[in-house]
Amino acid sequence: MPTIPQAPRLGTPQQPPWPFPEALAETRRVLSARTALVTEAESQELLSSLGRATKGEALVLQGGDCAEEFTDAVPSVAHVKVGQLLQLAALMRRANGIDVQPVGRLAGQYAKPRSCDIEQLPDGSSIPVYRGDAVNSPVPSGDARAADPNRLLRAYDASAEVLRAVRATWSAAPQVPRVMCAHEALLLDYEEPLVRPGSRGLYGSSGHFLWIGDRTRSTHGRHIKLGASLTNPIGVKLGPTTAASDAVELARRLNPAGIAGRLTFIVRLGARRVDELLPDLVAAVDRSGVPVLWLCDPMHGNTVPGRAGHKTRLIGDVSYETRAFVRILRRTGQHPGGLHLELTPYGVDECVEDEREATAEQWPRCYRSVCDPRLNAEQAERIVEDFSSQL
């Protein structure tokens, strides 16, 4: 069976320090023999929907947990998450009168890029940073934080369970849009063994839509080479260090055939820099002639420190970047394609209204994220409404 070559471990960013090469090789072998998690036809169905959004005929709502947990890979939790996405998609559709494609950060978001390899504990000691359930445990101990390649197999099993629950919602509600599943294609030792041959070429069978993060988007890096080799719809996160020339090269490498829906740029520039940076990125890509779907991630560029070591996001910043994104895309003659949000249906208070709340003694009352702060249900509705009101 054709597969892409294994990535070299040295020089490839954000790969865990797997301790036992033999165990990792066996894990890759097992994964390569397992059934595809998603089908080529499902990914192509999503590509068609994203193509309509690229042409301005639809919108896209991506959303879900910052990092999924294995303990949440049960039908009851998956159904609640799908329900939230469908509710928000319906809200967006009612406000704008066009179809909305919901895409969950679901069934595979078990790995996270990190800015530091080490976490400092309150007692002054240090342990390896948590990199997602596919790598290690959030439990703050040295043993729990050791990278374990067997967790890649658990990630596959958890993804399969969530996908079964998501597909059950497809048959139960035929008049409702299908929620498709997406995650960051971060761990090459997971993604590469799950590449499968299809009628159109190789495709990544780990998820319908795969995105490449801002930390791994080097135009000549292994993650971009992986994305370029697949027929899935592919996304790239563009942060404030993205040069316009880099965006153009990424567009040409990932969508050389100019297929609408093939490539999504998910911009995460921050409320303080979006007005400065986004116009040049959009204009340069437009001049290249490569069709791109533009989504706004107003979360990752707006993270600030809160009390007791918890990170948070200010709703005002999230709202501003959302509205600025629409304004700038409209001004440059492009379609504001939708939103990419970290959110949860549960009543957490991980994101706050202002900095005073983030430093108050009573905050946080309910902080359940194992990594970055998420919008709760009420906050997510507000951001969707802010986006829709600008269209």
C-alpha cells in the first residue's frame, strides 16, 4: 500500500520525545494495518461544501475543544457537542440566509503544539509539558507526562468511537447538515500510518479535514509536504509572523490545481494586529489567483494570563477580531468564509469579559479545559451573532 515516507525525527517541529524507537515503530505498524477512520467519499463531500463557501455560496463553522480528552470519547458527550455545532450553524444560517457547513474539532484533536517543552510546578520543580492525550497525561507528574506511543493507538480508538456517534446523527436527521470532523495534523507518527490510497490519490484517513498549525507551517517542512500529498481539504493556521509571500507560497504548494474548497486559511492574528496584517495577506493571495477559503480564528491570537496560572481570553478581543475579519474581507472584495472557535457546550468560565474578572479572587469557578480556554455556550452564540451581524 503506498504511503508517504516517514518524517525524519530531527528538525521536525513539535514532535514528542518518544523514548523507545522500537515501540514507536510497532505502533506505526499497527496503525498502518487498521481500518481507515474516514472514507475518501466523506472527505470529498466536505471538499465540495467548502468549495461552495470559497465561492461565497455558503459559510463554515468550525468549533470544539482546544484538546479532546479520551474520557469524553463516549456517544453521550459527542452528541452534546454535535448538538451545539448544529445549533450555532442554524443561528448563522438564519441570520445570513445561506447554507452553513458545521465542522467539529472532533474525533482526532488529541495532540497540541506547545511553546515550551517544560512545565514549571508551584513547588519549583519541572516536568514535561502536556502535549495532548495522544502523547501523555495532563496529570502533573513526571511519569504521567512521559511520551507513550501506545497512546497513539488509544487516540485511534477514541476517534473511531466519536466518529461512530457523529455518523449516527447523520442518519437521525437527514434534513440537517452533516457535522464533519477535523483536527490538527500535528503528530506525524499518527498521521503518516493512516494515509490510505483512494481513487483520486492518497488521502488522510484520520479525519475529513486536516489543518496544519502556525508552528508547523514551514513551506518546506514535513507537515506541509504531508498536506500537499493528500486529497483531503487542508487548512493552515496563519499567525502574526506570516509574511504575505509565505501565504502565497503555501497556497501554491497546497492547491496547485486551483480547486475551490481544497485550501482553507485560518487566520489567527489577534485583535491588536488584525487591521495591520490581514489586508496584505488577503491581497497577496488574491493576486496569486489561487482560490482560498478564509476563516477567522479569533481565539489563539488573544490569549492572556489570568489568575493562578490559568490562561484566558477577553470576549471583547475575540469579538473585535471577528468583526474586523469580516470588515477587511468585505473591503478587499473577498468572502468572509466563517469562524474557527474553541468552544464547549458546558457552563465554564474559561473566557472572561475583562481583565478585572480574570484577576478576581472568585475566578475561575469552572475551568475544565486541559489546555486553552474555550467559549461557553452563551459566549459562543454571542461571537456567532457578532460575525453574522457584519455580513
